[in-house]
Amino acid sequence: MSESPAGRGPGHPADADADTYAYADPYADAPGPDTPRIPNPWLALMAGPLSFGIAGPALVLDDIARDLSTTTGTVTWGVTAFGWGIAVGTPLMTGLLRHRGARAALGVCGALVLLGALLVLTVPALPAVITGCVLQALGTAGLTSIAMSLTDSARSMGLVTASLAVVGSTAPLAGSLVNDALTWQATLALPALSLIGLLVVIGRVSTRPASTAAFDGLGAVLLTAVVTALVLVPHHPPVAGLLSVLAIAALVRHLRHRPQGFVPAVVVRSPVFLISSALAFLLASVSVVAVPLLVAQALVSIAAASGQGVFAVHSTQAVPDEERPAAIGLFNLCYLLGAAFGPAVVSLL
């Protein structure tokens, strides 16, 4: 029997099974039993309230328009602004997670949600309401993607995505009840409930970033331009369609020069990731067909979110661990864009 090198006992990490470290959680400071585990219900609570911002105002738009002395059509810009915010915030906040670590990203997202909620609660003016909706959208989009990236199994991923579906299917009724009991401003501030989960989660995550590469500012700007143009396609097809093509072409060109930038080439070139993201996009054009019936909406939302969880697991398993935050952000972006295009496609059909 050979002797261990001097200074190394049988418990030294170098003598441990290498597989123990090959599958270590990239967000943990160090592997081992001392690393605090985040209970799945807190991740779900941090993610689910995003759906309040999408569906919560559905039954109170007339009240908002009356109090602000404007039209319902004008007020719906607040909902549109929230949709743009979650589409843009998803990749931006996961980029922050990737380069600054989970704790810093959670802090920024929480601050955005809190500031947005305070605006809609205290300033009953349309510009403030729209700004508050955007800030809450940016923050909750990040909280949802971070929650998904912190899951450690397909089961926990499914719980997080199911929370989005459950909240989304009940959000119109919940928003109406809050409006009757309090005010429409409280309805618009419902996404701030995610801060309850944040307070528990933020103390259990690492400060260590997943990537040490320099931040790719140009890549972030180009991706934001792509998302903005795509979100506007259902509303202004000719102009937004042309801008989308130009922005995508510029992003692809940048990707060739910066393969490890804001949009990692290893992620978007993964066949499994691309197929899963495309299926999630389609799953979100289909999930609006049965919207007129509340029960059908609930069932379809739950089915869509279940599929989202399955596809998310497959897509993130196909990329390196250090690129998991970027993969989660881009995957959720595809799902959200599908949800944005769905109503427009259905209206045309």
C-alpha cells in the first residue's frame, strides 16, 4: 500500500471522489453539508408574483382609467410596459447574476420591485404608474429567472414554473378582490409579494459570480434592441419586423466576435437548448386559445407552465454549469415572447 503524501490525511479533499466536485452547485460557496439549502416553496414565492403584473390588472382597467381621467386603451399601456419589462429584464438580470453573483442580482431586482411598487402606490399619475410597472417587471423577471437557476432538480423547477401558472390563473380574480377591498394601486403593486420570498432566499445564496469574464455591454444593448423590436412586432408589424431583422443580424455578427459575451455562443448553438426554447415559444402561441373560460384558462396555464418546467430542465442540462444563468434567461425570454405573440396570432386567426 502506498503512503499518502506528507501533510495529507485520509480526509483530505484530494483523496475524495472527483465526482463529488464535478456536480457541485455553481451557486454554492463550497460543496458540503454546511451549504444552506433553499427550500423550494420560497423559490416559488419569489417567482410566482410576476404573473400578478401580467394578468392582475385585467378586471380593473376601467377603474384605473376613471380615476386617472383617461381611456381604458391608454391605461393598457401599463400592461404593455410590464410585458416589455419582463421580456427585457429576463436576459439583463440573468446577465447580472452571471457576472455579479446571486446575492448582488437579488439585491438589484428587489430594489427595482420595491421602487416600482412605491411609485404605483403613492403617485396616482399615468407616467408614474407606467414607470412603476416597468420597474416591477424588470425586478420580478430577474427574481423569477434567478429562482429557476437556483433549483436543484426537475421537481423543484416544476414547482417554480407551476407557481407562475397558479398565480396567473387566479390573478384577475385576486386583482379584482384587492381593488374592491383596497385600491387599484394595491392591485398593481401585487408583484411586490415576491419580496417575501426574496428576504429568505437572499441570505442563502453565494456572492460568487458564475463568470469572471468582462461584462459585454454591447451584447446587452443589442439583445435589448432585439427584444424591444420583437415585442413591438404584433403592434407595428412592418417597422418592428424590419428593426427585428436588423437587430438580430447585428447581434449574430457581435456573437461571432464575442462568443463568450452577454449571449454565450455555447448556449445558442446547443441543439437541445434551441429545440426546447422553440417548443416553449410555441407552447406559450397555443396557451391562449382557451382564455375566454376561466376554468379552461387555469388548466391551460398549468399545462403550459408544466411544459415550461420540463423544457427548462432539458435546455439547461445541455450547457456548461457556468452558462446556466444565461441559458435560463434566454429560455425564459423565448417563452415570454411566445406569450406576447400568442394573443396577436389568435386575433388574426
